[in-house]
Amino acid sequence: MGKGGKSDEVAPNGEEGEENMAAWLVAINTLKIQPFKLPALGAFDVRVRMKAVGICGSDVHYLKTLRCADFVVKEPMVIGHECAGVIEQVGSEVKDLVPGDRVALEPGISCWKCAPCKEGRYNLCPDMKFFATPPVHGSLAHQVVHPADLCFKLPDNVSLEEGAMCEPLSVGVHACRRANIGPETNVLVMGAGPIGLVTMLAARAFGAPRIVIVDVDDSRLQVAKQLGADEIIKVSTNIQDLEGEVGLIQKAMGGEVDVSFDCAGFNKTMTTALTATRAGGKVCLVGMGHHEMTVPLTPAAAREVDVVGIFRYKNTWPLCLEFLRSGKIDVKPLITHRYGFSQKEVEEAFETSARGGNAIKVMFNL
């Protein structure tokens, strides 16, 4: 809900003030639109009317299992964190935003007191309060209260839906920064799901001259091709096929693989990335498909292949918005399904996102 509001602080049937409705995760496979009481507006906060909210894979994990990685939903929680909206009210000390401004919201509130925060790596803050990460409420609601410094004004030619897409795009931008992508970096992307696709788009915007993307799904590979992948390769889930597939990847690249992004996070995808990447290259683990993996690290280490991980992002919204404003990145083709904010539509939207298939990004228009 912003302000780091936790589930024990806000009752789903709150009645004080304006009735603000939100999508609450109340049990496995059960979402309910119910009242959501907003906190008081702080001096440095803004109240935002949500206009566009996307569904992330983590939202679906929470719906299906009440957990994502080590985060467990123990009591009703408002879902959603990919969002943009319109400022309705500003706190007394807010100088740079006014009612009516269209903004994209960065969903994580860090403490700014711990060592990672002071080092500038606030995405690693152990006390991060992040939309829809239990016990903190999310943003699939009519209104939220959020710190003004985490609300970024949209350029005139960037839509609210595109503003909401800054959140997944930020993952790709942060990954490209971690991997030092540039005009001399040939890139392999493992996985053509939403995160694989935004990582591909970000890599191209950072100057990568050649990008090969692989997946097990033909339809997603075709989307990747339409979005600008130089080559697409269909692979299997069978580890026995790995050697032949690495050969296909290297042939398709037409040169060495400088950086591989594993946007799936499985044993085979990570093994493929480590094997296909050139000596002295880099592998960036983005996806979190498996909590633990068995991969050939020793041969990779012998070739001095660096392995880096990412967690969310930091300081990415301004660059994402500039990429969108300038046209260097077009995220609009990724939005494949749109829904309103009724009980029926919320249920249908999550079913569509969970089903996958031709659904890439499912977006709510509130």
C-alpha cells in the first residue's frame, strides 16, 4: 500500500474516510475486492489514483501457493506492484509533484540507514518494504499512499501502461548494468518470458550489437523475433541435448557469446549459459526458477567466466523513462491482455496470466 503498510496495520474492512477498494489475496487461489483503508498522508508522501497495474509472476506465485521464494503470506494482503497512476494529493513538503501529474511508482521503500543503503545498493536493504511482498500491501487498488521521491513523472509521450511497465523493464536495465552491456557485447538470453524479453530490449538499448534468445516455446520465440532478436533458437528441457544446443547457439551468434543472461533460473538454462559463454565472459543470473541448482561451476571457473546475480533494481526509473520517451525501447507489444477492475475481471486476469500461452503482460486499467 505504500508507506510500508503491513497487514497487521490495515484492516480489509476499514470504513474510515473515503472507501478505497483493493484486490486482496485472502487464501490460495482466492482474490477478493474489498475496502482498503489508506494511511494518513505524510509530509513527504503523495496519494496516487492507480490507473495501470500489471501482473507479475510473483503475484501469480502468491496466488497459487501463498509464497514466493522465502516470502510467505500469513494474512490477507493487497496484491500488485507494477503500477502507474495520477497524483491526487501531495504532502506539505512535496515540491516536485502536483495533483494531476502522471507518475510511475518504484515499489520498494528502503531504510537508508543500513550499510547497503549507504553504499547506494538500496535494493539489498534488509528492511525493504516492497509492494505486495508480505507483510507489506501492494498497489492493485483505486488509491495508494507512497513516498513522493519514489514517484516519477511520465514524459508526455509515455502512457500510464508504459509507466507501469517500468517495473519489469527495470529488472532488465539493472541486469544490463550489472553485466556491463555495451556496443561490443554479444548477448545470449535464456528464456523468452516477460523478463527475458525486457532484458533483450534493455540489452539492445545499451548497445548490444547481436542478441540470440532461446526458449522451449515457439510462440514466445516468435514474439522475441518480432521485438528485434537477431536469432531465435528452440531448445528442449532435456539436459542430454545441451551439447548440441550450445553448438547451435554459438553458430547463431556468429562469434563468441560475451554475456549470457539466464532469465529462467533452471539447472539446464544455467548450465547452457555457463557452457556457451566465452572464456573471460560473464553470466548474469536473473531468473529464480530453482531455489538450488547443480551446475558445472568448476569448468566455468577454469575459463574465468564471471557469475553475477541481481535482485530487483536500483536507480532505474529515470533511465527506463528516457528509453521509453526516446523510443529506444517499445514495451507496448508486451502488453497482450487488458482487464478492468471488477471481481470477475480480476479473477479472469490472474487466470490468463497463470495460464501463460500467448499472454506476456496482463494489465489492469483502473
